[in-house]
Amino acid sequence: MGWAVSKSGIVVHRIMIEFRAKLDHLDGRELMLKWSVLRRYSAFEKLIQDLNAAGLRQLPSLPPTSWFRVHPKTRQQQLGTLLNQLLVVPGVLSTCASRKFLNLTNEMASLLPGGSNRSGAKKRVRSSRDYNRS
């Protein structure tokens, strides 16, 4: 878990995503959705660009790029934080760009904020650091 580096030096980060939703139609029982996505830094750049193009504002900034290689563990933590910040911006999860980025199915998307059959969803992106503490 964490990240992978190809022979050509490309780093791909594994970001864990976790949603908890209290479902009214299930007598208020809580549902937990967990999955991970593998993304390069450039995919995060594209997501921010697409969200800006969709008219969303007040978006968090990407972690700065550097002339020197940033350690993948540090970059993964930064990208996890960025994703946490993005997920609480109103309207982000209703965009095709974010749903594609997060690999959301229609069933999963219906349970998230903006869906018709849930209330009180809590969302959190977990990094591999969180799993090492468990």
C-alpha cells in the first residue's frame, strides 16, 4: 500500500477513501464505503483544472511542485489532505470529473452527499499511515 514507482521513475499514489453514511431508509443504520484509487500527481492537477472549469471556486491548492523529488510518502500525505479538503467543497461530488477521479459507481454516488437516499454522510480519505497505526 502507499505508492509505486515504475522503472521510468513515475510515481503513482494509492489514496484510501472512506465514507460513512447514516441511511434513513435503513432505519438510521450506518454504512461504510471504503476503496482506494491509484493516481499520479498530474491526475490531481487535471481534477483541479476540471473543477475550476466546472465553475467551482474556493478549491484548495495543490501541494507545490519542486525541482527536487519529493519523497513519495510525503507527497501521498499531501495529496490525501488535498482530497479531504476537496470533498467538503459544496458541489465537488456532483461533477463528472470528481466521480471519475474517485471511481464512483452510480450506486456509490447515490449514497454520498447530494444523493437522494442518505443523510449525515461523513467523509475521510485515509492514507497508508492511518492503516499502519491500526
